[in-house]
Amino acid sequence: MESTVFQIKDLIPFHVTDWSGVERTDHRGDTGMASWRTLQFGGLRIRIVEYSAGYKANHWCKKGHILYCLDGEMTTELHDGTQYVLTKGMSYQVSDDMSLHRSSTEHGATLLIIDGNFLNNNRETIRNPWRM
């Protein structure tokens, strides 16, 4: 079995986050609102995003994400019309430029979203010593 490949550019020392103390920024969708609490470590972005009931994204996104549903229900639509419903405890993963997608929620949702340079196809790599 070949080893998994990861990008490591910025090292993060041990860090505990009290998300209630992270500044909230609001982002309007076509309908509804998304409230982000964001940590940025170099090319790595980690967010807790709360979507209001009736939220629908105002754009098609081509960026990669690791997305984990903490609460509620989120529908992600791909550009080809395929839809996936994520509920608490579910996730999706996609690299940059792999699938145009946009999200919506009828009743609201809270997500953990991780994205950054490591999801880009043009990256420096090192071998994973844990051989996952």
C-alpha cells in the first residue's frame, strides 16, 4: 500500500479554541445569512458556520472543503443537479476545482468547515509517515 501524500507548509503549535470568543462575520446568501467564526493558520482556514433557516448560497463554489455537519440539515447541490443532504454527524470532502457546488438549508444548520492550500492540486507534498 502506498503512503498518503499531504502538504505541510505552516506548522500549528498546540492550540485550544473557545469558539464563543472568535469574532463572528455575517455573509448574505441569495436568501438567509451565514455567520462565520474563522481561524486562519497560513494557508489553512477552519470555520464554524451557522446558516439561518432559508439560507441559499449566492454563488457556485469551486473551492475544496472538508465539511462536517454539527447540527441541523444542509443540502449541497452539484452543478449537474445532483443533491446531497447532510445531517448531524455526516460530512463531505472535495478538492479544489473538482465539483462546482452550492449549499442551502430549509431549517438551518451548523457546520465545521476546513479548507485551504492542502486541497489545491498544485502543491508541494511530503510523504505521510503514518502510511494511512
